[in-house]
Amino acid sequence: MGARLRVFLTHEQDQTLLKIRTADVPRKVKDRAAIIRLSAHGWYVENIAAHFNLTVQTVRDVLHKWEKQGLEGLWEQPGRGRKPKWNEDNIVFLEKCLREEPRTYNSLQLAQKLEREHSIKLSPDRIRRVLKKRGSIGSEQGKVTRESKTR
């Protein structure tokens, strides 16, 4: 069992953490606020960890973040996760190629063109998913049949 770790809250801090319970914030933030309140009300770290089904170290990390950063320590820090290789300009370039050039491209050809002209290496599958998500590629069924039918 580690050293006793307990936080002390002012009345205003306690009320702020209580309001977070009903606020429109992520569940993790609500749980962290509840962990801090329980510690302030005298709960042991081990009991809080068992109550939330967390490790003792996780609860300790939450309490230490509260002491160092205050309310800001409840939220996830920006910059987590892998950064995209491409930016908006690259996708605009591909959309422009699809829209303005007389030829048609498949995703492999678009990947090669992007690598050749912008030095960005993306897989054809990734390019297809990004463009599809933006609504840049694909065809509307009605438009295709209307334009391709010969009368």
C-alpha cells in the first residue's frame, strides 16, 4: 500500500466538479472529476480504484494532475495520436485533378501523381477513403445513367 494521497477542495472547486457530472463533457472527464471529489471526501486511492475498476496508479495520476494543473488536468491534451501525412492542400489538388483534367484516374494513379508532384506517399486505399469521406469521388447513380445512356 502506497503513501496516503488525498486532495483538498475549496467549496467552489467542489461545486465546479459536481457540475461537471451533468455537463456535456466526455465520460472520462466526468470520471476524473468524480475521482477527485471522492478523494476530497476521504476515500482511499485503493477504494476509488476498485469503485471505478481502474488501477491504483491511474487514480494517483488523476490526483497528481489535479494538483499540478487544476481543472485543465481533467481533459485530454491535444496532439495525441498519429498525425496525418497529408494536408488539405493535397486533397484539394487531387480533387482538382479529378474535376478539371479530361482523363479519369483510379486511386493507384492518384497515389502515384500525389507522390510525384507533392512528395506525399499515401496508399491508394487511403486516398480512396479520404476522397470518399469528403464526397469528392464516386458518382451519383442518376447522374451516371443519365449521362451514359444513348438515345
